[in-house]
Amino acid sequence: MHAGKQVRIGPVVFWIVVGTVSLLGAWSAATATYFAFRDDVLTRLIARQAEMQYAYEDRIAELRAKVDRATSRQLLDQEQFDQKLDQILKRQTALEGRATALGSMPDITGSIRAPARAPVAIEPPSAPSTPKPSPISDTVIFTAPPDREARLESRSPVMANVQPSQATKLAGVDNVLTRLTRSLDQVEARQLAMLSSAEETLESKLRRMRGVITDLGLDMGHLEAAAPKGGMGGPFVPVKLGAESGPFERQLYRISITRAQVEKMNRTLALVPYRKPVIGEVEFTSGFGVRSDPFLGRPAMHTGLDFRAATGDPVRVTANGKVVNAGWAGGYGRMVEVDHGNGLSTRYGHLSEINVKIGQQVKIGDIVGEVGSTGRSTGPHLHYETRIDGEAVDPQKFLRAGVRLSAG
């Protein structure tokens, strides 16, 4: 009984049982359906997951390929930079060696001056370098870093981001290397110009020397044979140029040969009396040739030159040789005669004092006596003669040759 009404329990229990059985049937049907279609769902889920994984791996592979390409370009740029830098260093080393060779040459009087600008430092693609000033030019020396190899430390997609300024940086490096190459070109051009100038100077001097000997009517072979050799010797080693020799080495070789010829000619010309016997301005009181005799007033042959000078002025020998006469010699008064070999000799007359002895070896510039007025003389002066094979020749011919030689 409930609220005054009678309720029967039997029907309620019946419907509860019916509902429970219905729910269990529905659950069983749903479970059967799930298990019936489960394989298809799992397959689709697995396929979708695999597709996403493959897409992700493809993206990773693409990013890795980009990183590899960027790294390859960087390695290639570094290799090209290393090659260019190595060429510049080798070339600069060669130029420094050439500068040393030029500095040791007495014929090179100039120097290689660098333009007034500061050295430029280069930053390579992967690491900076250390600039050092060059001793011969406005270029710089670069020391390569110990580890120039780029390494791919990770396969992470983050490394796929290449610096946007890389191309600009490489272009700047190329520009600086180009400037350095041009600077080395200028240094090399100046070195070759200096060599050309030295070669031209030596060749011109050698031509003048040969021309002087020819103009004086002297025999080159006899003069070279009479020139003293000094203490020399050693095995014969021919001079050869390597197949890799460039224009600088060939020109330096030619200069060395020409200089050796000039030195040999200098030793030969040391026996030719083309210098002045007195110091100072040359003033002649009487020339070579026919003149009026100062004592008799009649035409007579004057076999030398009379130099105006004061008593006691030093008289210097004009070429290397050996004293063959030193004493009183008639009209010469006190006279010194020096034999220079190959038929050449000189005489110094009217001396007040004689400072050498017969048989003494004398060299250019040695004082053989002092100016005086001994012998057949009207006053202090130097009587100077040059003779070839005993015949008196005009000394001015030799003096003009000396002026011509000194002009170079």
C-alpha cells in the first residue's frame, strides 16, 4: 500500500528484468559490431600514422639535403679561397726573394715603395685570418687557421638555415683577393722595371767602355791579357737556367753576365791612363803639338800637356802600373815614368819632389811626386805625357775618354 493505493510488485519486477535483458542485448550487439569492424579501423589508423611518418621523414630528408648542399658550397668556397690564398702567399714569397736579390745588387739604387694605405684584412668563409704587413709591398700575409674544415655536427632541420650574408661575405673576400693580386702585380712590374733600368745602365756602360778602347786605338785582347788576374781559382761550374725560370730570373741572369763583363772591363781600364794627374779644375798652359818654344821662340813639338799648378801640389798616377824611371831626365827635370803594360806609359815632369822608386808598383791615385819647375821650365807646372809603344800621343784624347766614362 502506498498513499492509500495498492501497488503490485510483480509487474515492476517484470519490467526491470526486461530492461536489463534489453541492455545486455544491446551491449552484446555493439560489442560484436566493434569486434567485427575493428581490423578495418586499426588498418586505417595504422595507414594514416605511416603516411604521416613518411611525410615527416621526407621533410627531414629534404632539409638534410639542403644542409648538405649548403655545406658542400661552403667547403667548395673554402677550397677556392685556400687555393687563391696559397697562390698569393707563394707569389709574395717569390717577390720577397726577388726584393732580396735586388737589394744585393749594387746597380739597383732605387727601392720598392708601398702605397700609403693601411693593410687590408681578409675574413675567410669559415674563420678569420691574421693579417701581417709585407716587407716589400702594401699586401698582407695570411696565416690559415688550423682547422678550416666545415663539419655537419647535427642532422637537425634547424641547420638548414643558411646565413643570408654568406654571398655578400664571399663577394667581399673575392674583392680583397683581387686587390691583393693587383698589388702584387704592381710590385712585380716595379721590380721588372728596376731590373730593366739596371740592365740598360750596365749595357750602356759596357758599350761606352768598349767604345773608349776602340776610339783610343787600343787592342782589347792585349789589354785583357795584361790586366792582373789576382788570386782566383776553383772548379768550373757552368751557369744554367732552369726550365721553370721566368722573365725575372732570365733578366737577372743577363744582368749578372753583363756585370761580370763590366767588372772585367774595369780591371782592364785600370791600365788605361784616362784620369787627371792633378786634383781640381783642369787648366792647360800649353797643349799637345807644335808650339813656339818658350826659350828659343822657334816652332817645336810639345809632346805632352802642361797643367797649371802650384809648387808642392801632389801629382797622382793616372793608371795602375810599375815605375820604370824616377829621377833627373834632362829637359824633364825630375821626372817619373810609369809603365802600364801593353805599350802604354805616362810621364810626369818638372817635379820638385819624387815620392816613388824604380820598380815600385803604383795604383790609380797614388802620389808619385810634387809639382815644381825643374829642368827646362819657365815656372811651376806639371808636364804630363801619354805614350803608346814609345810614341807620344795627345793626353787630351785619354782625358776626353775619361769624361765620357764618368758621364755614365
